[in-house]
Amino acid sequence: MGLSAEQLVADLNAIAAVEPAMARAIDRAGYPPPRLRDRGYATLLRTIVGQQVSVAAAASIWNKLAALGNLDDPATIAALSVEELRPYGLSRQKAGYALSLAAKVSSGALNLNALPVDDEEAIAALSQVKGIGRWSAEIYLLFAEGRGDIWPAGDLAVQIEIGRILGLPERPSERETRLLAEPWRPHRGAAAIMAWHHYKVDMAVV
């Protein structure tokens, strides 16, 4: 599971101790709620289903897929073809991604119960699956495994809000966002969750 509420508070307080701008952001927006997902195959399958569609559309597709049987078992998807998955709402591309994930988990090529301890190696292992890029891998490791130093610097909302929190004149690039967070190790995961939380607060004000 992801970082607990208690861990988020502790990690953000540690960042705030070295970054006054984060302390001000916490005062303004409050501490973020935890973002928790189950570890395992079904969470990654949900990630694929939800790519580039609305939350409502993703839920509709997932409910259709549930008619196939146990979605926690990769064999449920692995037994089908791309064409057989299409009527359940998956595009040809996403059906291929779902089959790639099911095949790698079923074969043991990807063991979600024993990912590498090193974060970069874990990201590389997850990215072997078609449709799981760096961002999706980082989100999984942060929300499902609770890895505290995951830093999705390529996320647009993280870039926007870190720029706002730090009072920068414009949105930092991915490289700049990565460099800005270096002093926050090993608590960068909490900073990412705070950035998304702060972004929602900003959008609500707008």
C-alpha cells in the first residue's frame, strides 16, 4: 500500500524543515490525504484501462471486464485475444497492453511481489510491459508499494505546482523539477503527493 497519512506528515515536515516554501504550502493547503492502491497485477491492469480516458469511462470499461471473471488473476485476460477483448471497451492498443501485462505476470517474467529494491531497477522492470512507461511505473511504486522517494518529475501537475510552491516565474522542465527536489531526498514521494493536493486546491480557488 502507499504512504500512510502519518508517514506523509512526517516526510512533509522533514521537507518543510529545509524548504520554507513547502511549509507555507502546507499552511495554505493542509496535509494531503494518502493515496493508497493495492499491490499487484489488478492495479497495473487498472492503470492500463484508465490511460487517456475519463474516470467514468475507465470505471465503465473495468465493470465490463469484470464480467470475464477474476481480474486479480492474469489468466483471465491471458486466455483471450485482442479481438476478444475489444467488445469490453478496450482499444486494440490497450488490449495489446493488457495481454502484455498478463503474459509477463503469468510467466513469472514480472514478479510484482518481488520487484527490485532499487527504485530505478523497479521502474525498468515494470516498463518491460507494453503500455507501462516511466510515469505509470512511478505511480504504481508510489501508490501501491509506498516507496517514499519516488519522484515523477515528468508529471505536468507536479511541474506546475512545484513551480508555484517555490514561486518560480514559469513551469520548470522535467529536468529542472528533478533537480529542484534533490534536497528533499529521501522524502520526494510525499512532495509529489503534496504537489497534486496543492494543485487541486489551486484549481478549486480558480
